[in-house]
Amino acid sequence: FILDINSFGAYIETSEAFPVGQQIDLTFFNPFSHKHIDLVGQIIWSNNYASGVRFNNLPRHRKDMIAFFAETEDMNTKTV
């Protein structure tokens, strides 16, 4: 599960550790565009519960889309 995402990377809940440096392909559904988004990243840290992924060479439009998605999700989860 992707628990946190921004234009630099993601925090992913896992049930196993992944090797640091491993390339990883991520796909997630964007509810705003109703399309799947494919991203490539690299594991920068990992343990038996979660992994940190840094995205590689994202084009500007992809960074902007992720930033918009992350900001909108953040606003939706805040309580007043």
C-alpha cells in the first residue's frame, strides 16, 4: 500500500524488506483522471514493514500531477 506520496517519492507499506538500490515499478489508480499511473523508482531504505522509494527522472507533467494528487488527498484526510 502506498501510504504517502509526493513528487520525489513514496512511503510504501510492505510485508517484506526489499534490497536498497533495487529498481521498482509502481502503478496506482488516479481517481481524478480515472487512469492508472506508472512510475519507476528506486528503493532508498527498507525494513520488514515499509520501504522508501525515490522516483527516477519524472517528467515535469508527472511531478505536477503527483503533487496535485498528494495535496488533494491531504486536504481530504484532514479533520476540522
